[in-house]
Amino acid sequence: MTPDHEVLVIGAGFSGIGAALGLRRAGIDDFVILEERDDVGGSWYANTYPGVAVDISAFSYSFAAEPFASWSRVFPPGEELKAYADHCIDAYALRPHLRFNSRVKRASYSESAHVWTVVLGDGTALTARFVICATGWLTKPKTPAIAGLDTFKGDLVHTAQWDRSLDLDGKRVGVIGTGASAVQIVPEIAERTERLHVYQRTPTWLLPKPDFAVPESVRRLFRRVPATQRTIRLLTDVVTELSFVIAMVHYRRFPFLAKAGEAASKLYLRRQVKGDRTLMRKLTPSYRVGCKRPSLSKGYWRTFTRDHVELVTEPIEEITPSGIRTADGEEQDLDVLILATGFHVLDNLPPFPMRGQGGRDLKEFWKTERFQTYEGTSIKGYPNLWFIVGPYSFTGGSWFGMIDYQVTHALRVIGEARRRRATEAVVRPEKHDRSFRRNLRRMRNTVFLDPSCRGTHSYYLDEHGDAPAVRPASTYEAAWRARHFDLDDYSYER
């Protein structure tokens, strides 16, 4: 059977764009990129709430092979990330490969034909020899299971589905959630509201955000001498690895890094809230830094020192037609309710039914036998399939570093299958299981198994007590392994 395409990439966010760039560099032109929305950019196209921005340096949050010299700031706003996605699409002439408004409904593998059949929402079926699943994590907004949510009569909006026409000026606004989205949106909207109530379930560790404008003279230097930008990227990569990856993944070996981060965060909190002990107590996490991803901010904590802003730590009992009632019986009338409650992450993998050998559904496999992968990207029993973002894929450092090494892995196998004239490549079960055992063994050294992490509602952890959202390795190790794993860890058939 001759499939419609050699490679099918699902998703046109940065993971899908990275896969397409890799295919271009490998000389593979028979591919299509399916995207359920009507434009590229993924999360950076969908998320347009006030204050949305990248939370690590843009010099690291970009493809190593496609640097961008036009960042206006060290931590640029979301619209610049969307512009960077467009830049990559045009620089590599990828638009003819894009197919928008193409939501994948299901995918299944034919063991006889060695092809994947992908059925779209409109009933169209496409076949491909190889599939790269680049659907990302932050795609399915999480709506909190709070009684009465559907009865609220005011304006109700999730940060991931922002309504740009929403008017907050002079309004009584409630924000549920204190994660990364809330840290960005709360300071941005505070001045516009008459009253702002932020409902916190779990406080977040914060560190100062060293954000500043990049002068035009520096941007010109980047364009004329690209090595200068590569040098800065190396520095920001190292800082990210030390502050996030090493501190989290090698917590038991280097506990002083986590303690230093907590001390720095507490000092920053003290300065932000001007010594208000009650507020400090409410905003100080009781878990180790790293149990949940810490955030960077320039003014989130300071916002709660404003007279018209209130931090509410009492549990929400019910949402009423006019506002929110908490467990202590207090009720606040609201005009606008903002859900900064994040996304379904692990429980949205994969985001559609995907059946491999024997017709087994991948979501069911992971549910019954725990999340597991080979080198964070492929799964036994699911030939010709690789995930850019899956269990044990992300080290916690640069998202783009992960994309680079995941794409490198997939393209090495596809290239080997082509060399052998094979139509099927599937990881050997014993190699897959060894990789999974290594991850479980290494996870013992991470912060995620610290008792303080229990009950934090961290998306790093799953119902089994594993932390499959993080690969227990540095980005540099993961990149090395992607370039050097034994290609015979896969079996190849024709």
C-alpha cells in the first residue's frame, strides 16, 4: 500500500514546526502538518490574555538552528512568539505543507500495510507511513469542578480562551488560580478593576523576573555577528539548567540549590509585600521548590498590597449567579470571573484515540500500565510513531531544547528505516522497558518524590505517584542520547 504521505505531523505549534524543520533539513518533503485551528503557533496563537509572555529567556526559547534577532525584550510578550512561529514557517517555506481546521478524531495502525490511518473531524481519512505527534501539553483548558459554575450570570472566561472584547474597567473581578497564567494576568489587570479578588488553593514559588528591553543596537549586533547571540543563548541555557533542571532532577544530590531558591524567593516576597507578615504567610508555599514549576514575576506579589486587591485563601464552596461563596460563609459579588486554572496535561495524552498493534488504545495502555516511553518519544507496540511531548520527554529546561532532541531521535529512526528500505520501525520491548526502569530509578533522586509534594495538585505527578511529565535528566544528556542511542534498539520490517 502506498500511503498518502510519508510523514504526518499532528500539530502546528512549535513542536510541529520543529518537526517540519527537521524533516526539511533531512531532505524529506513528502509530509503534511495537520492543525485543528486556522493558524500556526499553538499555545501562542490561542493564549492572548493580558500579560501573556514567555517565562524563560527568549534566547533559550527558540530553535538553536533558527535564532531570532528581533526580540524586543529578554522575556517577550506572546505576540512576538506568534511572530516567531510565522517567521519559521516562512523561512522554511512550510505553508504548502499546512492543513488548517483539521482536527484529528482518531488514528489507527495497520499491521498488514504498515501505515497509520488518521481520521479527521469532517470524516476525511489520511494515511501516512510515519506519524510525529506534536500536539503539545497546553491545548485543553481545565475547567474547575466547582458547584454552581454554570449558574454564574456575569462574564466568565478562561485565560486560554480569552475574549479580547471583555471590558474589565471599573469591574468587580474574581480570578481563580495562582499558577503561571495568574502570575501574569493579575498584575496586568489590577489597575483597571474596581475590586480584584484572587482565589488561591496552593501558593506558588516566585523569583524575580530579570526582564528588560533589548536595545536596537544589540539586535543589530545579533544580525551582523550571530555568534554573539549564540553565546548569550549558551549562558541562558546554563542558567536555566542550574536553576530548574539540576535543582529538581538532582535534588537529593544538590539539595542546597533548592534551598537557595527558596531563600531567594522568600527574600523577594518580603520585599514585595513590605513585611506584611499575614500576607507573607498566605503566599509562602509549604512544599519544596520544584514540586510545582516555579514562576518568574516582576510584580505579582506586590499587587496584593493594593487596597482594592484581596487574596482569598478560604476554599471555594460554591459559585453563585452573582459571585463566589467561600467555606467561611463570605460571599463576593462579581461582574467578571476569570479561570486561570491551567490545562489538562497528562490526562490529555494522547488527545484522541490512537490504536497500535493488536488494536490497543494508547490512552488505555498508559492508564493501566503507567505512563512509559522509550527515551521519552516512542512506545512499544506503536510502530512508526513518535511523540515530541509525551511521558518522560521534557527535562524542565528549554522547551525548544526538548523539541530539538525529540526530532533528532525520530529522524534518525526514519532515516535508518529508509536506508534499510523498511516500512516499519518499532522499539524493541526489552529496550523500551529498560528505558522506563531507568526513569523510575532516577526519579528517586528528584524533588518530585519528596513528601512535601503530595497534595500540591502538580501536573508533574500522576495518580500512580510517578512524575512522568519530567524526564530525570539534563537537557544536554537527553540531546546526547538522541544522537547516540543504538538504532538497533528498534526492529525494522518490510
